[in-house]
Amino acid sequence: MNKNKKLIASAIAALVIVAAITVGVVKTAEGNLDVIGKGSQKTFEAVLNVLPDAGKADEANAGWSLESPDGEVRLIWSGDYNKSPVYDVMLEFDAKPFLDAGLDESRLSDQYKRNDGSIIIGSKLRKEAPSVKEGPNALSAYQQIETYNPDTINYHSAMDHYGLKLGDGNMFEWAKNMETNTVTKKDQDKDIVFVLNPEPLIAAGVDPEKVEGWVYTTVPVMDHGKNVEVYKFLKPFNIK
Amino acid sequence: MASEMLNIRGMTCAACAQRIEKTVRKLSGVNLANVNLASEKLFVEYDSDQVELSAVKAAVTKIGYEVAEKSENAKVTIPIGGMTCAACARRVEKAIGKLEGIEETSVNFATEKATVTYDPQTVRLSVIRGAIEKAGYEALEVDKADAVDEDRARKQKEIKTLWTKFIVSAIFSIPLFYIAMAPMITFVRLPFPAGIEPMRYPLIYALLELFLVIPVLAVGYRFYTVGFKALIQRSPNMDSLIAIGTSAAVIYSVYNTFQIASGHFMAVDALYYESAGVIITLILLGKSLEAVSKGRTSEAIKKLMGLTPKTAIIFVDGVEKEIPIDEVELGDVIIVKPGEKIPVDGTVISGNTSIDESMLTGESMPVDKKEGDPVYAASINTTGAFRFKAEKIGSETALAQIIKLVEDAQGSKAPIAQMADIVSGYFVPVVCAIALVSGVAWYFGTGGDLKFALTIFISVLVIACPCALGLATPTAIMVGTGKGAENGILIKGGEALETAHKITTIVFDKTGTITEGKPTVTDVLTIEGISKDMLLQLTASAEKNSEHPLGQAIVLGAKAAGLELFATEQFEALTGRGIQANIKGEDILAGNRKLMDESGISLAGMEEVSDRLAEEGKTPMYVAINGTLAGIVAVADVVKESSRAAIESLHKMGMEVAMITGDNAKTAAAIAKQVGIDRVLSEVLPKDKSNEVKKLQSEGKKVAMVGDGINDAPALAQADIGIAIGSGTDVAMESADIVLMRSDLMDVPTAIHLSKQTIRNIKQNLFWAFGYNVIGIPIAAGLLHLLFNGPLLNPIFAAAAMSLSSVSVLTNALRLKRFKPVTGKR
């Protein structure tokens, strides 16, 4: 009997400890277990605040855009998925460096849309979200993505970056902390990075070594929970 | 000095055994304290005037272990007929409960059984049955299968509990391991739930791991309660290592979970919940396998214990009555029918039969028994029914003594174990220090990489395995001595076992050892004027008071010739020379040449005859009447069938074989030649036999003496190993280091071979136990990584290696079960 009492007491003590840890952790996370989603909003806002013209409205896509400092590529995210004609999140980049490197546009799949010397690649988000109505802005549209399509956002521990997945291996990444970004790790020396999947472009005739303005290199990425090294076209910038 | 064997619960490794030994030895009045980790027993020898056994038990309990009380009470389940309702059950309970000596009664109406715990010294089972009958119910036959073998039941329960814990632990550890490891496996795409992706939902991922590890830690709570308690008392053990290692992993992971919650997501790469979970699971698996293997090491003794029948048929007032074995009393007349086991020791009073005594002696041929012959408990009556009188019951039977002897041997320590004991004593603190130093060194060496340093710290703690060290020697001794007992070879302790394998010279006593010990009269030679019958009649009359086998042979020879023996007026045994007696006024001297020389009796005319007889291997005994030689009575003993083969086997083992005898040199030489003896020590008086052994020892030889254990007691004691042969039921068991239950000399090489095999097994075990640690600890400490940028040891693999070390040691010890006795063809 005593032994049973002891066991019950131990079990209760263990449960209390677990409950205390859980409560402590949840409290530390301010009640939101999606710490990546929550953290990414804050830092995305920081990026919008630093880049000139970032968060500019893009009426054609019923959303907002963030342009690279060299003006060659834009991240566009929709605020109303019913009105966005092609994609809800996308990259629009200058086709010229790729054409110069041998791109035969006719060999690109239908996923790649052409628009006045630019190429657009992106994806429709899986879950429908209500359109941003009251006080719509770039950040609330981003929050909408995080709320309704949280899987689109991820965290890249090797780089200490957040990422917005645009489908088919294309991404937009930004530093979790731009203040410490350049000093903590040698790989984290860029604050924002536009990422293109090179494979369809190479398949359409691009010689990756000849693409001007893009870096063709391997990067560690998470693929279904695994860390794998893959080739990407990168356009990285320090924006502070 | 009193001694006691106590059952200890709660030990997990050699450090625990060391700790108990140290604590008990510190008590004033304790002379000896030996713990056998494998059998979980403490043998304590103490001065009862200075210290009480309760103080010893209290000291053991105080340091966190349990002393299992030996139950003095018996427990029995009696099926009851005639109960119709629950009230009947209560009535029966009341009826039994009223009896004196009843500890507990429980009657189950549904199963119609009464379970009674009672003191057999106060109340007999028959009285309990009588009380049930008196209450109006039927006490049916006691279900023998219900007899409780507490020890076996406890071990089974322990194994079951460990397996259950392991299964529960595995149920949670497998998914924990999967979600922790799947993201790291790059060569295959394993399915992984998107909702817990560590790079997307690190906090959910961390909390899930935490929730999965909690049940594992809960089932392994004993590692923490025992481990930290031992640590606090500054006697860390194996549990302490596991407790520190896994606690460090869990605490660091909880810290990192908070880090993730506060926005430091990279901490998701520094979660070690799965290490803690898998370590506990693997150790539980190892402990489960260990418990199963440990049970098998004591199978031999369990087999012996299970030999005794549960009931006996006694003959009382002209009727046969079956009673429980515990109720048999001295003097009871017991009936044994063909095919039945003999319940207690005794002497046949009527009937002839053959009895299979192989379970006691290893001898496969049944032994014929007639009136006056002894019979032993647990042997099997093969042919005829007979009656015998109970002379030894309970703990006095030969079987009980053998069990005690084997139990004592299994609880003893071999000198080779001392090294392991010393190492075990320092092992855990040293490992803790190595873990700490390695962790700190790597922390600073890697520029503050806490994750790396922690991996090293945990790995070192977890791979170190003191349990393998603790099991190496006792398990081999248990299996070795058990195997010996199965073959009729009782080895009285670890020290005997170890010394036996070093033996270089074996000295055999002649009579009864190399020879059958049943000499017969072969020649009677007289001088003129004395008839052969007269000489034999006088000599036999003189020898009838002698206990010497030669004297008895002459008495038997005279009786066989139909000669009447005269009354002896005076008799004196002259040790090592012969006898002197007075019969009908005639002074008779019968003995060897030395006796005749001392008495100044001329041997003229008989010396040549004597020499010839001796060369034929016969023992000539001179007989003088009134100071004049009257003739020679020659006696010869038949060499045992197995003697030559046994000596040949010993030669093949590289041993020198000597024979020691009181016989004259020529007789001794003749026997020696027949069996292939290397060295003959003849005409040695019984009191000088030990000196002869001493002389051999002074030549630097390790000497074993083989004798019948009574006449040869001093020599057996002087020898490095005393081997008593064919006397498993008498005082020989006291005087020898090894007792051979049969008279078969082949058991001598078998015993030596078993000793060699066991010591070899112990050395292998120690090699494995030390090897794991000597190789594992430096790898875990990152030495390969430091020197050659080689691999580090994941704590999970360290835990697997630790479990494997104990299991491999036990498995190796169990190989001894395949030991085969030496045969003549070897």
C-alpha cells in the first residue's frame, strides 16, 4: 500500500513538473506555440521598414511588393487571393540575365509567366484567406499568409533566416536579426536573399555560370525536416 | 562466529555490491562480508556477541538496499469442497484462523480454495485440514503446483516488471527517436509530419519530444531515486552515471525548449530528449536480458532444489498415509514404490531394489539396495518397492547439504575477483571525473560549444559500465560450480576453483582411490607346522577389531572360508605398521616389515616370497605368533576401471601424477605401473602423508591431493587443493576443497578441466568488461576526434554498448553450461 502511495505521489510530482515546464514554455512563447510565425512577422516588418519602397502596393496582383536594391527582382504577396490573377506569392525577376545566359523562354513550363521582360514564378496559397479589408497594408497581408498558410513560412537554422516559400524551391529569405546577422556567423552576412530554383531554368537552356547578377551556389535547405545541400540562384543583399 | 546468507534487493552494479560490503565490514564484530551481485546474496560472518544480525540488516537498509526477510512461514493452497456461499468461505476462514500458528488465511469462494500462511513449527498441515473437515467441509488434495517457490516467483516478477518497463519505454522512445533522427537521415526520404517540422514548428517539436520522454523517465524512475541517493551519500553507482547523464540531457533540452519559446530557434538543434529516452530504454532492455541470463546462471541449484518430492507415504498403524514432506519425522517408516522419488535420507529396513542416484552422484547406473543399505533423498527408486527408516530430514539430508555447499560456493569469491572489486570501487567516481574533465576541456577547446561538450559528457557517463565488471566473476563461478554439481563434482568455493586450474601435480591415495578399496585375501603362506586355515583364523580373529581395509579383508576372507573367529583378549592398532592382539593366550603380531623389524622378528625364508607377492601388486602381511614368524597373509586390491584412463587424461593435461601409500615400495610400484603413475611415495605412514605433500610443494609445485577424505584429512588440508572422492555424504565434505560424489577417478580430470574452463571464462569476462570501458571511455571522451578528427560516440550508441557489455558477459558465462565432462577417450 505504501509502495502504491509512493508511486502515486511520484507520478503526481512528475505531472506537476511537466505541467510547470509546459506552462513556463507557453508563457515564455506568449501563448503562441507558432514561434516561427510570430517571430517572422516582427522581422518581416523590420525588412519593410529598412528597404526603400518596400511594401509598395502592387495593384496588378492585388497585393504588395518588396523590390531588391538593384531593382532586378521583386517579391510580391497578395492581400486578396480572389483577386490575384496569377499567384498569391511570387517573385518577379528580370529575364535578361537569364536570356543572356542561354534561356529559351519557350522551353519554360507554364508555371513561369512572362511580363514585359520579366519572368514571374510563384504559387497560389493552399488555404483561402479573407481579403484584407480594414486598413490594408503590406504587413497585414503578410500576417494573413502566416495565419492561414503557416507552412509557407519556415526557419532556416543554418543561416538563422526566416523564409517565405514560393513553391518549387523558390524562396525569399530574410535575417532573423539584422543587428547580429553579420557578426554571429560567417554564412549569415546577408540580410535578404532572393532564391530561385535553378533546375527548370537550366533545363530551359540557362548556363548557370553565365547568369549575371545572380550567385549560383549550393545552400543548405530543409526538405521535409531534413537538411540537404542544393544548388540555387541567389541574389543576396545587406540592407542595413 | 556466526554466519548468515542474506538476500539483498536493489543492487544494480558492482559499485552497489562494493558499497554493501564496505558498510557491513565497518561494523564492529563483522569478520567477513561478501556480496554476490549475480545471486544478489550477502554472506556475512560475524561475532554474535559483538554485533547482532539485525544491526547488519539495518546497516544495509540504511544505505538504500533492501534485505529480503526469509520467510519462516509456509504457504499452502488447499482446495475445499462443499462450500455453497460466501458465508461458507468465512466459516472456513474462521475455523482455520482459530488454530495456533496461523499467520494468514484467505478463502476464495469463487475458486474454492483456501490460501493459508502458517508456522509449520506450531501447526501441521494435517491439523489445518482437520479443522476444515471439522467445520463441515472437505479438504481436498493439496495442489502441488500451488506450492510457492518464492525466489523463483520473485525473479519471474522482476523479469516481468523489467520487460513491461522496457516495452512502455520503447513505445515512447521509438517515435521520439524517429522524430529526432528522421530529419538527419539524408539518404532516404522518411515520412515526416509537416505539423512538427523542427524548422517550422520548433516549439511544438520540442514540446512533443518532452511529452514523449516523460513516460520513459517515469518508468526509469529507479535510476534516479537510487542513483542520486547513492551520489548524495558519496557512493555513486551505475544508476548514478545514468541519472547524471540523462538528467543533464533532459535539463539542457528543457533549457533549450525555453530558448526556442523565447525566440532562439537554433536551440532546436540542441535538444537531447531522444538521447535520454533511448538511453533509458536501452539500459532497461539490457537489464531485462541481464535478469533473464542471471536466472539461468543459478538453474543448477534450482534444479537441485526441485528434486525433493513434495510428499511421502508413511506406514502408520498398519496403514499407508501420504503426508507432506515437511511432516516426515525421524524414525518414520516410509514406503517407496517403483518409479517414486525417495523423500528423505534413511536406511532400508525391508525389500530389495535398484536406485538411480544420478541426481546426487552423476553416476548413471542404478545402485542395488538391500536391507541395511543407505538411501538418499531425491534419488529415484527404479524397480522394487521397499521400506526404509527416516534418519535425516530437512536440512540434514545429503541433498540439502549439497545444496548448501553449492550455494556457499556460489556466494564465495575467487581471488581473481579482487582486481575487479578494487576497480569497481573507484570506477564510478573516476568515470564522473573523466566525464567532467572531458566535457569542460572540449567546451573550452571548441571555443564554447556547449552542445559538443555536453555530448562528450553524456557519452562518457553512459558508456562506462561497472555492472559488467561486477558480473564477470560471480556469474562464471555460479555456472561453473552448478555445472560441477550436475556432474557430481562439488567445488567448495571460488578460491578452490581458481587454485584447481593452477595444479601441476596430483597425488592420489592408493587404497580406495586408485583401487576399489575392497581388498581380498589372495595368498596364505605358512611355515612348517602351521596350517593355512589356522594362520588365517588367528589373523582374522586379531584383525576383527581393526578398521583398516586390509584387516577387514582378512576377516571377510576367513568368514568366506567358513572359519570361526576367536575372542580377542587384548588388541592394539599400531598406526602405519599393523596390529597386536592376544588370542587364547597367544601373542599375535600382524603387519608390515617395519613392525617385524621393530619387534626383532626374523623374516628369514619369507623375504623372497614377500618380494614376489609385492611385485605382483599384492600387500603381504607378516604374521608372527609369540615372537616367531608364522607366515604371510597376502591381500590385493583391484584397480578401479577408470584409474588408468583418468591418469592418462591428467598426463594429457600436462600434470605429474603421484601415488601415496603405506604399502611397501614393490607393491606400490606394481600398482603404479598398472595405471601409469609417474612418481610413487610408498611406505608412508598416514601421519606423514601431509609431509610428503609439503615436500612436493617445497619443490615449487601446486599440489592436489586426492583421497577418501578420512584417513587422508591432514594431507587433503595440506595440499593446495584437497579432493575427496566417493564420499559425498560423510565428513569428507568438510575436509576437502572439492568433493567428488562418485568413486569414478575420471571426475578428477573433469574437475580440473572444469576449473580451467571456468577460470578461462572469468578471464574472458573480465577482458570484455574491461575492454568495453578501456576502449569505450576514450572514444566517448572524443580522443579519436581529437587525434584523427575521427568519429564521436553518440550517447545513444554509448548506452547500447553499455547494455551490450553486461549481456555479452552473461552470455559468455552461460557458455559454460555446455561444458562436457572429460571421458577416457579424450
